[in-house]
Amino acid sequence: MLYAMREQEVLKSIKHTNLMTFLGQYKDKESAEQGSWLVAKLYGPDLEKLISSEGEMTEAETAIIVEQIVEGTAYMHKKSIIHR
């Protein structure tokens, strides 16, 4: 339970355009022993869908995506958060 509370606090603290937005936590009585659900808002397609729908990407398109990933990761690292 303590781990879930810590995770929730970390997610609440993340405010970056290239990272998901935490909306809240939901836990129902039937699944109480299995844990709870974290609810987040994601914008746009995920990377796998983007690549499969667009086909082969150009070097410039790839560079933009890599830059966004690096920016989001750097933001988390500045906040002492490690992606897992």
C-alpha cells in the first residue's frame, strides 16, 4: 500500500508535455486484494501505432520523436525519478 501511495505522489508531481498526466486512482471492493487502478490521460497515438500507421519514418521524423523522449526522460531525472 505504501508503494502505491508513493507511486501516486510521484505521478501527481509530473507536469511535462511529453509525459502522461495523472488523473487519479480508482479502487473497487471486488478487486481490493489485487490492487488499484491508476488513471492517466495520454494524448495522441502510442509510438507503436504511429510507426505502423505511417510506415517507414524519415530521419527527421525519428529525430523529433527521440528528442521528445529524451526531453521527458531528462525532466524525470531532474526530479530524481527513474523510468522503469
